[in-house]
Amino acid sequence: MSDTPGRFEKLMEPGMIGPVKTRNRIIKTANGTSFMEEDQTVGPRMIAYYERLAKGGVGFLVVESCGVEYPLGIQHVHYFEDGSYEGVQLHFDDDRFIPSFQRLTEAVHKHGCPVSIQFQHSGPWNPTGLLPRDPKIRDIKCPSTLTADELPGPDFLPCRGMTKQEIEDQIDLWASAAERAHKAGFDACEINHGTCHQGNTFLSRIWNRREDEYGPQSYENRTRFIRNIITEAKRRCGPDFAVHALMNVAEYNHPLGTTLEEGAGMAKLVATVADGLNVRAERYGHRGGLIQPDRILYPEPPEELPADLDWSQGGRGATVPLVEAVKRQGVTIPVWTACRLDPEMGEELLRHGSLDFVGMTRRLLADPALPNKVREGRLEDIRTCTGCLHCFDMRNKNKKLECRVNATLGRELEPEYQCSPVDQKKKVLVVGGGPAGMEAARVAARRGHEVVLCEQGPSLGGLVPVAAIVKDMETEDLIDYVNYLKTQLKKEQVTVNLKKKVTPEVIRAEKPDVLILAAGAAHTSPELPGADSPKVVKTEELHGRLKLALRFFSARRIERLTRLWMPVAKSTVIMGGTLHGCELAEFLAKRGRRVVIAHNGPYQELGEGMTKDDLENLWPWFKLKHVPIWFDAEYREITDRGLKIQVPDKRVFVLEGKDVLMTQDWGPNTAVVEELGHLVEDTRVIGSCREPGWIVDAVREGALAGYSI
């Protein structure tokens, strides 16, 4: 134990949100999961997920965004060819949902954690792009009528202005949802008027063109809708129920956007009726807005960053100045925000008075037990969020929530992911020290097995440190994740042998009961004329150069040094347009290289493995940097000039470059399987050794291997 509990005195201090006492100052802010049942109710999977968060010690838990009207009130909907639709987002518009939500609140309360639920009406914002076919269903109600030409971005739906009676009806929908939440045992609810949901369309002059008491002529008018919702919800639910609000206090990239002065002034009015404020900003023209401020910095910061936000730490804490602006208005109720804050930043901001609570989402997905580990002084045991946004991407694709580094997230009840103590201790030999091998070793040892891990190279992490160099280290924390795994292997007493090539003789000497082959992918040579040309840089060679540099410098140091010099020609052709090719092209273009991407597959494969939000930033950036992308390209030959390709209409082109970089020259490691796999009866092949994939695949397969022994 260390002095960590005292070090985080403010973070671990109980607080009050209206009548509700919190265990500490960490708030699990709302995020969608798609874990609901087919009948749209809350089932065992979702309950187990939230119970795990409560058990992990969070101070105040906010259940994911829940629509107050169906289907118009939710933004995550599957629409089928026959015109039917199915929501993959919670909604609480009917009493039939009360019993299942009650089971959720009972599970959370069992661990002493207060629980809230976020309510929203999606209004005109439909970032999934899944629009209903029936025009009647598309009757999107907003303060004012906006045609398609008047919308501030491509992810929005045309909407019509509401009558006063319709506004009253909408207020009733919100208040009725809060009333049901109270009956289901929730301690509070959050009224979501952020991003571009229906609520914000009243606050924002971009959307609100009314000329009555709900119009944009004054702060009182603009906040009347949300204040009336909160007031009515509190009237119906009584004094023991807290109602807190989520709202934009600044909007950017539009001439009519809410200024910070306006937003802080409106927040002051909302604070007269609300019990707490969760504040954020909105940026038009970007699909994700500013929900995750760090991601607008990818691949490079835009020319005009929102001026009121703090960009000094790569997006971490970016929206804290918004909270400070609200508090300067004399607001006395608790105010918080969520923007990749970690425990250290949270404690500092609490001590400074910049925040009253610390909002966290992604960090608690990566490690739901983070609050307990902080309280117990076990910071080194916190599984680090890498900031990849895989979780958000899964949600945007209307798939079930998943975390790249936490394979058990959302799988709390699945038998194959249970970390139960072993009945019979076995000796496990893991071949390979990448993410798959390290995770398999960690899990197996934690369950009680004797584990030996052998890595042929001089360090652990596999290709993750290489990936950390190629990726922007300001927006992804891959090295911290590798360090977490190293620490856990040491704590679980895993025997780690570096520079150790596993041969049949080694296996015979170790005599393992279980052999896990996680040696990584095998490098292959394409059958292409000129593939042996000196101008060709194969993946294996490129990785070798970077791994050699990692023996002498940190990944961060190398990332900076490569901006001064690299052993890569000034003009390059990259073969392969999925994640590896695109990220390598980005890396080289940032360092002044002239880059061309050629992909021997369809357009749909371009960027495969990357998040949708990152790709929507990357494509225009490539255009700005003059990085052409060829798809459906048949590789014909590597010549002295570059790569010769043939396109579908049979035309032939030579893509010129002094170097040709291969990113597709790897496959399953059949050689190591054939050499070693037959020596131990219980042999498992995982990660890229089995099939080249992404980090999320490696971690999941490693965890499954460790849990299954």
C-alpha cells in the first residue's frame, strides 16, 4: 500500500447531487451499450454490466441514454427492407419497462452505489444514417422548421416546428419517463440537452427561430423547455429524487453557435431548478461533434480549434474551461464534465475548485474497478484506456459495446469469461510476448496456473510498441497498456524469458501441460515480379528497423526523431489500404513523404480496422496532403519506377515511388504451429499466429485462452 488514499483525498470524498449522496467524486457518465433484450427491456447482460461498475466503486452511476419517445426519440435504430424497424437503444416510454429497470437498480444498490438514468430525445440528430422509410415516422419535431438545405450538417434530418401544445406534450413525455424511473428505484435522472438532440435545438440559435416564449430572444426563453422539464419531473418524483442536466454551453463552427458567454448564462438559469450540471461543447461539421474532444485532433489538429477549450494535453481535460466558466457565474450546484480525465487530473481539478465531480466513461469501460483501485492505492493495477474509440465505434455501428483492452466487458455472465480459481494447477508455456500472449499469461496465472512466457525478442509487447510509434501518441496510450500488462505478469509471478526462442528441445525441457502459441503472424512474400527488388521494403524489414530503434530509445522519443530523419525514401508507394496501410501513409505524410496508396480490394475495405470517426477525419486529410488512393487495383509488377497496377477497366498505370512498402505480406504462422504444435496434446493457437487481426482480437483470444485452461 502507498499513500495513494491521502493523495486522492478529494477524489474519494463523498459528495451530494441534490438529495443524493455519492460514495466519491467519480461519476460514470452515460454511454450506450446495445445490451438490451430483443423486447427492448433490460436483461441479465445489461444488469451484470452495470452491477460490475457499481461493485468497482464508482461514486455515482448514470445508466445509458434512454429515449423518451419511440422510435423518434432514439437515434440507434435498425430499419429493415420491409419497412419495419427495431431499436437498439433503451427507451422508457411505457410502464412495461419498469420491472426490468427495477431489477437493474436493485443490483446497483446492492453495492451501495446511487444510480441515475439519462433521458434523451434524439430530435434531428441521426449519426447512424439509418433513416425510416415511412415519411410519417420521419416527423421530426423541433422548435422550428428546417429544410434539408438549412441543416448545419449531413447527419441531421429535416424537422418541423412544434406548436405550443406539442411542446407541452413533449414536456410530458420527459416528465413521465422520469416518473417511471423513480418508480423503478432510480435515485436520479439526467436530462440530456447536449450535442444536437431535441433539447439543444431549443438552446441553440442555429435551430431555434421561434418568436414566442420558447424562442431565442433571451436566455430565459431558450432555457424554458429544459427548465419546465426539470421542474415537472421534480414535482412528480418528489424531494428525494435528483434531476441533473447535460447541456452544451458552447457551439463551434457555425456563425449562430452558442457562445461560451451565452452558454454559461443559460447554465446559470438551468441551475436554479437542476441538482447538477454536466457540461460539454458541440462542433458542427464533425460527425462526433465534441463528445470525445481528443478525436478531433486526429490525424492532425484542425486549423481552427475551439478557442475556449484547453488543448494543452491532447484533448484530456479539454472541456474543463467550460465548467470553470459556468462556476464563475456563481452557480452553486455541482458541475462536472467528462473528457478523458484520469485520477491524477481529477484530483488536481477538484483541489483547484475547477470541478465538483469527475466524469469518466472510457476509463471505466477499460477498468470498471478503477475507483476501488484508486482507493486502495493500486494505481499500477488500473487497466489503461488506450483512447482508440473502439467502444464508441461499435456503438455507432449499432453493435454491442466492446472494449479493445477489456475482453470481459459486457461478457460478465458468459461462462467462457469467468475468472474462477483452477481446480487443478497446470504448467502453461506461452510462446510470444505480444498482447495475445501477455493477456493469456496474465489470465492463466491469475487463476492459479504456473505460467512461463518466452519471447524471442528483447522486450515484451510484440508489435504494439511499433504501432505506438506509427500512431499518434497524443491520442492513443498503447505504451501504458503494455506497461500495465508487464506489471501484471510480474505480480502474478509469471516467469518471463526474453531473447528465448522456443524449440522442441525447450518444450521437452519445460514439460508444459498446456502450450499456447502466440508467436505473431508470419511474413510472406507475394508472387509478384520485382518483389525482390532493393526498392521494396517488406513489413518484416520495416518492423525490424523500428524494433532495433526501440532497443535504444522510447517509442515517444522515436516518434519525435522520425520527424527529423527516417530510413524511408521521400516518395513511397504503399501496398495495402486497410488499417496498416492507412496509418503508415498518415505517418509518412506527416513527415513530408510523398505517398500513394494502392489497395487490391474494393473501396469498402479501405481503412478496415479503423473507426468510422477516424476515417471521416482521415479521408479529407489525405486529400489535403495529396495522398491518392487506388482501390480495385491488381498488382502487376514492381519496376524501377514504382508499382505497376491494372484497374478494372484494364488500363495500366505505374505508381511512382523510390520505395515500395508492403503492408499485406503476412499470414497465419503455420511454420511455428507445424514445428511445435504436435509436441503438447493441449495446444492452443491464438492471435495473429492463428489469423492476422487487430489488437482487440489478440486481447480477446488471449483472455479466452487463459480462462479456458
